[in-house]
Amino acid sequence: MSTPRPKALRLETLWNPPADGKEFSYVLRLKNLGTAPLSNFSLCVSGPGRVDPAGRVEGATVSQRLSNFTEFQPPADFVLGAGETWTISVYALSWQFRHWTDGATSAYLALSDGSTIVLSIEPTRSSVSNAPLKRGAEIYPVPVNAPVQVSIIPWPNHVAVTSRRPLPAGFAPRAQSAEGEAAAQSFAALVNHLFAVEGIVRTEAEGAVAVALKDVAGFGPEAYRLSFDEETLTVEASSRTGFLYGLVTLGQIWRGARLHPGVFQFPASGEIVDEPAMGWRGLHLDVARQFYGAAEVKKLIAVLAWNKLNRFHWHLSDDEAWRVEIDAYPALTEIGAWRGHGLAVPPLLGSSPARTGGYYTKAVIREIVAEARSFGVEIVPEIDMPGHCYAMQQAIPELRDPAEVGSYYSVQGFPDNCINPALEKTYEIVETILLELIELFPFKIIHLGADEVPLGAWSGSPAALDRLRTVAGGAVADAHAKRLNVVTNTHGADDIHGSGAAILQAEFLSRVQRFLASKGCITGGWEEAAHGDVIDKAKSYLCSWRNVEVSAELAERGYDMVVCPGQVYYLDMALRPDWDEPGASWAGTSDAEKLYNFDPVGGWTAAQKQKLLGIQACIWSEPMTDRAVFDRLVFPRISGLAETGWTKPSSKSWERFKALAGLMPLLYGLQQS
């Protein structure tokens, strides 16, 4: 017999920071606002914050925890009567809360008959802050007196335009070559993604002004010259992307003059000559923690192109999910792409008890890749390994040694989440997956992740210990075997350099990197891929996320570097340390001005700068259940990064950027109210 379901249940959560010698507490209050009592149930919550199951919890016991998913059991024979409240006080967390998005973002009751009740839940409040919670992008109003007369982000190398002409109704690009014609078509598709009703591209029958796309030899692959006079508009370039970027600049100037005619002008004469300072100007998007549909990904790539960013690092797998269709292993998406109550991967990071998630079919990926390339954006896929593989292992259990004993935990609280580098089956599976991935992504750069392998990884695996004895000796293997039940509690603190796990990881990466090189591919990795210096530096690159000093040190060791320090370029980090701001802050906080003024190669030597590929912002999606939070954290910071990657340092100006940033597109169009 099923339990009667009350009509109204609400969960309220409160963060009490430590003060006056008192310890912190995270308080959850389940309120029965209905008329029927409730019994034989448990409370399940998920959100970025993680409850420590070994710590003190009052009012309940923790019956299950996987990373940020926690199931609380009430006392025996507990009944929540009508009008009553069940209070749970948690005094043990993996880290203290700092922002309103740290607490539970979804909750439900699991009933004894196997059914669930989704709960109404408000954002976590703080006992020391009553400030309105921030959602939506910060508004950057266009000032009445802007420091420049044309609106362009990122700011070009050379701008010499004068006077004003009447604003054209729109533009009709006229190409002289196949490259120019392709760019004209791409520009039309781009503005249709972002500004469909504005009519930037239109026919001459609708009053459009012709724009000549003139092929000129000697320009760099992304360079262009945009010329204005009373009679003609001309874009000169030697490549499709150069023509596209010239048209983007023209479109930005037009939008500024159209939307703010008293501030910006459309030039009557002069020229803009431009090319980027850095070759790699990227954005990383984690689609494992939160799933983004194909339409969202396409529009985001269009936003990148409007900012003249040219790399999209697509983080397609992690502990929480697997997001890419692989024909050889359909279980990866059948099992690994979905979360829900009773599934192999439970609700995490705000997902509901119902089966939720998704993945990208091969047909969709080909479509996205082709459109991105037409916008000058190359896509780098990432399959994170050998760590961050919990979802992958649920789908393919052969990736774990069947004789392995004990448990180790990742920094995010996932047990035994590393695929085993000592099993030949692991390489068979990995190489099969990578072959399918290479076929989908013609840029031929494949990122392997390689970050955050715990100290205790594989320390209970007989196969791994045997392999470690072979490559490093018995003493190292014996010491590693003592590392069972390792739990790391500080984000990114896993220093595996010199440990048995590091040696095994290095061997794994070396073999997989050689395989990718044999297929004509460059291997990408996070900075931990440098452990042991075993990968071929001529056929690989690293993304350094800790700080610029680590980036410089790796450049000194000969690695090609993409700089993306978490303190500044991780866009899941909150803008400010205040409770009412969303996001995380384990690496620090960074508002748009800090990011804009940050020097990604500060302190680097001239020799180290020779190894710089460029810069990249990273969107990790844990706090972004709410898409208004996405807009707040990403915009306009992504435009600030774009200007750092494109504009010469001597030409940067925060005051100019701030005056123009409000004209740049958002993904969802959600602004702070």
C-alpha cells in the first residue's frame, strides 16, 4: 500500500558560517504544508556542496552519498505530521559554502514503494546575508560619451576612420572567390543565429549596401583590412576566416551605430587593419556536469565567432556523464548519458529523480563541427582519462580490475573513478573510442584530460601493482599498495608527482599519445599530463590551470602551452566573494575588470613566450543548473578574454571595453534584474 502523498512539501536550506567560536552548520528543513502525514521515506538532495558521510549529522543519518548526491534517512518510525518540520543539521562538508549556488539545487523524497516526490526548493540562504541573490548577466550600459566613436570588440590593431555617413539599411557581401563567397554565407548564418530580426545581411532590394570582398595575397590566416569611403565598403583578406572577421567588425560597427546613434557613428572614410595577437583564443565547455542541447552549443559557438574566438574545447565526458555517441560501445550513452533515481548514476548537481541528461549523436556532432569551422572555430573534443571516468566505468565495467579491493576517492568524491592502465582491455576500448572520435573531429587535436588522478588510484589492483613492480620496482609498488582509502579534500590538491599513480598514469598517457600520433593527431592534456615528461612534446600541448607560474615552468620544460589559470579564466568562479553571487570560489573570484587586466604571461621570459599557443577560458558547469547563472558568469568575461587574446597589450583599455561590452550578445539574453 502506497503512502498517502501530501499536496504541499517544501525544502528550505540555510547556511550558518562559523562565527563567535561556533562551528558552521548546513541546515535542511523539510516542511509538510499539507493535511496528510508522511512516513517511510528518505530525503535525497544534490548540488555542488558535498556532505561528508563520516561527519556529524543531527536529525538524520546519511544512508548513501555519491559525490554531491546525498540520501538522508530519518530516525526509525519517523512520521512527518501535517504542519510539522523535519530538521537536519549537517556539520561536515567537503568544503564550507561561500555562495548561494553551493547548497542543494534539487531535492526529492524516495518512498518505500520505489516512487519519488519532487520537492519545491528555494536557493540556500545564509544566516548572515539578506542581499537579493544575483542572477543574469551584469548590465554594462553604453555611456553617453563613449571613449571611441565605433563599437568593436576585440579592439583592432589599427583603427583610422573619420566622419559619419548615414547608416546603411544592411549589407550585401559581394565575393570575388570561393573563399569570399563561403565567408559571406557564414556571416549570414552567424547573424541569423545572433541577431535574426536586425537585418544586418539583406538584399539590395531591401536597401542593402554592397560590400566588396577582395582577395589580396600576403594576409595572415585571420587578418583583414576593412575600408570605408562614401561609395564603397571593402573587406580585403586572403582566407575565409579573414573575410568573416572583417564582416564581423563591420557588423559590430553597424549595430553600435544603429542601437546608439547618439554615441557611435558609421564611418564615411578610413580603414581598419587587423590580425590577432595570439593564435589560440578558446573557450572550454563542460557538458558532462550539465547537459547543453545542440541548439545551445551552436549558439554559443556563434557567440565565440562574434568575439573572434577560434577554439571550442568540448568537454564530453566526466564522472557525472558521457555525452558522445560511440557505435562500438552503445552502453556509454545508454547508461552513462543519463542520471536519475535508481539509475547507475544518481541525480547529481541539481538533476531530478526522473531520467535526465542526453548525448550528442554523430550526425549532430558532424553538423556542429561543420558549422563551427564555417565560423572560423575549430573544435577540440575531450574525453577525460584515466581519471574522471565514473560514468564510463558504469557503462563498461571491464575498465576496472575485477580483483581490485578497497576504495580510493577523487577530489569530487567519486570512488574508484580511474580506468585501469595495467589492463590490455583498457587500451583496446580506449583506442576503439578514439578512432571513432578522430573520424568526427577533423581538426585532429584530441584532448585526454589527465587531471586529478587521486593518490590512491589503483593501489588495490593486483594487475596495477604487478605492472608498477615491473616499471618502477617493488618498493614503489609496496608503498603504493598502502595508499588504500585515500580521500582528498581540497580541490586540485592531488599532487601525484612521484607516486605509483603518477607512474601508471604516465605510462597510460605515453601509450595513448603514441596511438594518437600514429593517426596524425596532436594530444592535448591538462597540466598533470606532464608528470614524468613522457609524452612527445612535439605532438602535444598542455592547458595549465593552476597559475601562470606553473604555465611558465611547463613552457620552460618545452611544452606548448594554452594558459587558463583557474583564479581568473575559470568562468565558474564567482565574480565576487559575496554570498549573493553565484558560482564557486575555490580558486578565487574574478570580475570582468580583473579578467580584462590580467596578464596571462606575466613574468614569462622571451624563451618561454615562444611556447605560448594562446589562452582559454573554461566553463565548468557544476553551479549552472540555472541558465541565468550561466549568463552572469560567462558574460562579459568571455569578451574580456577575447580582447586579451586578440588585441596588443598596448592597445587595451578597460574604460573603452566597459563602454562597448553591453553591445555583445549573451547566450540566453538574461540580464540582472
